Amino acid sequence: MEIHPRHVVGAWIALLGLTAVAVFVGRLHLAGWGPVLSIGVASVKALLVIGVFMRLLEGSASPRLVLATAVAMLVLLVSFVVLDVRTRRSPGLVPPDVRPMSPEVGPDVGPGGSRAGAPDQPTGSG
């Protein structure tokens, strides 16, 4: 079955419009909603390509079953990643019981304030 040219042109115009929406959303500062909207726009664009150009909606049930399985696995994977990130406790950068080191004492400062491995007195030449 041949694709009607009106469907191709309509899908092309829709893809261009959705690309403009994706660029516009990318320039906005929407905090946590920017990636959600971008993924939504990308999903609609993918469905347009699958439906119009790949003719998956007109074919037999076998390719649609493969697509549904792939989408279900992707949703499962993304949901597990989101659950993993949401259930972790974020440790602070510095534990509350640790004080910063004083400038005189550091990991490479030896007894008496000399650097480890450095001579105590500078040696003169000659």
C-alpha cells in the first residue's frame, strides 16, 4: 500500500512544528519540567515517524507486538532508574562531625611544620 503524499507532507509539517516546540522548550528554564516536556515531544515525533513512514500501524500484528514489548521494557527501565534515584538518601558533601583542617596541619605537613620529604633548611649553593 502506497503512502498518500498528503500524509507525508502533514507528517513533515508536524515534525517541523514539534522540532520548533522542542527548541523553544529547551530555551526555557522550567526546572524539572524541561526534560519531561522534551521527552514528551520526542515521543510524539517518534510515533509520527513510526505511524507514517514505517507504516507500522497498517501492517500485521507481529511488528506492533515487538514495538509494544520494546516500549514496555523502556518504561520499565526508566521507572526503575527513577525509583532508584528517588529512594536514595543524598549524603552531604561534608559530614557534620568533621571540622576543616587548620592551615598549619595538613596531610603533607610533618612535625614542626615542615613539609614531608622537604629539607628543614634550604641549602645554599656553593
